[in-house]
Amino acid sequence: MEIRIGNGYDVHALADGLPMWLGGVRIPSETGFVAHSDGDVAIHALCDALLGALALGDIGHLFPDTSDEWKGIDSKVLLGKVVDLVRGKGWQVGNADITIALQRPKLAPHIPSMRETLAGVMGTGVDAVSVKATTTERLGFVGRCEGCEVWASVLLIKP
């Protein structure tokens, strides 16, 4: 059996009046993410981790923000395409671990839905998907509620 580990990172600015999507779940909020797609920064970091594990570039290379094809797209669709690519190369997702840094709103009530949604898209069990949320104690751009950053790690297995 072979294994590969991938890490992903993404950040998006916040703006008033936009929808907030995280981990494939709509989060009630007065602000949302500025982005070419739906701005789901958690899924974008996860895609980068999956692509990175197999040295396949990053989400911007695969789905460029200069293309109208991806404008406003549901990031779950992008994740599905990345997972299909990973499977097409003979790999499967062992587990994923995601950390979201966002000052507000509080994400704890939404984490179970995020885990279920991501597991469903990736075809894994919920027990293979970890989502954690933290604040930055009001420090930096996250603490000032100017944006959100996410780190993701994945383990891929080739039986």
C-alpha cells in the first residue's frame, strides 16, 4: 500500500451582503466571501490538499478564476471533480483534517453538517473528516473580521 499526504491553505476576504459557504454548508451571516466561485474557502483548501498530495498543482490551475465556466460555481462541484481526478489515478481518501480560522460567526453548530457534506462529496465516512474552528483572538485580518483562512491536510491511500 502507498500513501501520500497533502496540505492546502486558502484565504478569502469578507464583505457585507455576500453568502457565506463553508464546508459545503450555508452559514447564516451578514458577511460572506469575496470570490470568483461561491468562495467556500474550506473546500478550496481541501481541494489544494488533495491536488498537492499527488503533485497535480492547485485549485487555481485546475479551475482558473479567469474562466467564466467557474464563475459562481458551487465549490462542492469543484471538490467532486478533484476527488474524481484522485480516484482516476487509483487513490482514495483516507482522511481529511480541516482547520478554519474565522472570528465570527461561531461555527461549532455547523461543524456536524460540514463533516457530513464533505464526507458525502468525497465518498468517505464522516469519521474520516475532521473540521475544527478557531478564532485568532481578535488578532490580524481574521481577528478584525476582514477575512477567513483555512488549512487542510489529507491522507491518500493507494491499495
